[in-house]
Amino acid sequence: MLSVAILAGGLGTRLNPLTEKCPKSLTLINGEPFLAYQLSLLKSNGVSQVVMCVGHFGEQIAEYVKWNSFGLDITCSYDGPVALGTAGAVVKALPLLGSLFFTLYGDSYLDCDYAKVERVFLHQCFCKKGLMTAYQGVDYGFSAFRNDAFDGVTEGSLNKVHQHLLSCGELAVLEMERPFQEIGSPAGIEKLSNVLHSTILI
């Protein structure tokens, strides 16, 4: 399974006061940090390597994964003194990710078939049939990239990278059957808490 970059460097201001003293990834959901659910889900889907792209309160995330790795090989990549944006954070982490990798937003819980996404992505890497120049949909928060997609990128958002690839006919879109969950808002936290109320972390 490809390595996964979790983009967890945001300020999480929409969740204040919950994020005034801790990063959004460590927001409690049913008594457990949200990151625990993310990592447990990745582990259950066969992921073995994770790179945490961190910024705001990144040291807290590093300390948490030091003792709570869920059997994953986890390393942290730090933005540094200046926020790099989601694309910039990926660029900073490229030496840790390899030539092909997934990205996952740090506030998204995506219960999907990760192996299927990998199969489709690897197929598209060698076969350009079906690549798109326009699409309508919602960003699921989960992408697969070749590292050369970030050539010339130094900062900014992943959305800009998506749009550039789309304009070049280098973007493939896979429609997902299951809805995504997120903790980007109090309403999202409440909904996810209900979804995960009986989840056992592994």
C-alpha cells in the first residue's frame, strides 16, 4: 500500500475554543483524539507508512504518535516558522513519501476502499485513457499523486495542484460510494461522533 501524507498543519480556527490549546487532529471524539480514528482506519486498510505534515501545535501531534502509532511507521514533517499551505506541506514531505503516495486531509474521516483507490491510481499512471479536463463534484479529501505533480510548487493549496492537473488533462476522478465525514466544524464533530459511537480502535 502507498504511503499516506496526513495534512494536519492548519489552525482549526472554526473549532475555537476546542483548538485554542491543541491541534484539530487531537480534538476528542467520544473521548479519543480524532487522529486515533484516522490512524486505526488506515491500519485496517493495509497502510503501513504515514507522514504527518504538521504546523500549528505540531509538537503535540509528534508526541501523540510517538506513543500511539497503531502499528504504523509514522514520521513528522514540519512546515517550519511559515505556514506552507497544503501543497507546500506535501512538497516539504516529498523526501519521506516516495515517488507515488496518497494525501489525506487531517480533518477527514474516509471509510472507503483504499486498495481500490490504489489500483485505479496505479492503472492510470500507466494508461492515460479516461483522464479528464472537467468535472463536477466535491473534493473527498483523499488524493493519490506522482511526486512530479509538485514540480515547481513551493506553497499554496492542493486545490491549485488539482486544477493545474485538470487543465493539463492529467487528473483522474474516482467516484466514491460512501459519504465523507469531517471535523472541520462543530456540526461535523457531532455527526462523526454519532457515526463512530461503537467504533473499536485497532
